[in-house]
Amino acid sequence: MMGFAVIVGAALADSQRLGELWTNIIYGFVTGFALTAASMAINDCYDRKIDAINEPNRPIPSGSVTPNEALASASILTALGFLTAYLTNPFCLLVSVIAWIIFVIYTTVGKRSGLSGNFLVSACVATPFVYGSITITGVVQLNVLIFASIAFLSNTGREITKGIVDIRGDKAQNVKTLAVRYGDRVAASVAVIFYLSAVALSFIPWLLKLVSLWFVPLVVVTDVGLIGSSLMLAKNYSRENARKIKKTVLLWFITGLLAFVFGVL
């Protein structure tokens, strides 16, 4: 999804130049894919004790992958991501290094801080769209910035929802998520605020005439989905329901992506 997000960012910035700068698109996809995969491997290695409680079937807790193998994989993927960023342009390399540093800070320090850690993750999720704009135009276009903001807000809601799912393991490892600090009810309420904030921003591109009419049907589906998920979470903030909503929200992320893509093509 992160590799695809780079392509979406590029299409939003200037869809007419996608064919002309196709090598940048390929490099951008590889950078987004490789650095995200590397960061996930680092995260799984660092979180192996928490995952042993929350998700024992993941590769490292289950024993199918060793921590050293995960780190070796992350090193190779990081090198690949930086290489393709360098081949795109120097600004892309700078942005990719900054994004990678943000994620490492999150994994090693920020995760235990709760909401600020959620913000760091969401910054990493929003960055590929910004990166895609830079690969094509060298700057961040307004519609890309708006979409990156929507992605930031909705993903923060999802991260807080995930904290409800992971509350047992997080408590054991002293990870101070909102759910651990204030309880699942408060965490669910804050997650809903972020979901609805993303919905509130979603029609700004249409009002500013940055997208076509094709944007509207898919963004309506996305907004209805996020509103429905918010109502379900507010009504039932149990661990099991939060897990379902965490997965369902990913679907609304995809329809939101498609809304912006169809809106500029």
C-alpha cells in the first residue's frame, strides 16, 4: 500500500507527467515499498516481547524468523530504498531518510509515549503521498497536502483503535497508549474524533475545484464507512470489536485513495 501511495501522490500532483517520468514512478514505488517493509521488520524485532502476548503467531514470536534475520532483512531493504530514492533526485533521498528516522524514533522511543507515538506513525503513513508529489514536480501540491492530512488524521484514529486491541501486551511492557492510560472508552472516543476530522476535510478538494466529479461517489463511500465505523466503535469499544474496526478502516483507506485517483485522472 505504501508503494501504491507514492504513485497516488504522483498522480495527484500531475497525472499528465506519469508517462514522461515513468522511471521516477518505478523508483518511488520501490522506495515506498522497501522502506516500509524495512520499518515493519525493525518494529517486529523490537516488539517481539509484546507480540508474544498480543500476536503470538507473528513470525518472530512463533519462531519462524529470528530477530537477527529480521534485522538483516531490514538492512537490505533500507539500502534498496535509499538507493532508489537517490536515483530519483536528491530531495527524494532527503525525504526518505527523514521518514526512516521518524519511524526508528517511533519504534525505539516514541511508541511507549502513547499519542505522540501515534502521530509519528501517521506521519510515516502520510509521507509517501508527499513523496510521490516530489518525484513528479519537485514540490508538494495543495491537493496532495490535503490528502496527506486526511491520511494522517484517519490513521491516527486507527492507531488509537489498535491500542485498544493491544492493551494487554502494552500494559505488560509499560507502553502508555491512550487505552492503557485512560481506558478503552476514552481511547475509543478520541479515535472517533480523529476519524470524523478526516471526514470533515474530505470535501475540501472538491470545494476548491482540485478534483473532478468522479471524486464524489468514492469519497462518499469512504466517509459513510468511516462514520459507520466510528459509531460502531463508540457503541462497542471492546477489544474484539476494535480489532474488527481496525481491519475495516483499511478498506475505507483504499476507497479514499481511489477517490482521489479518479478525481484527478
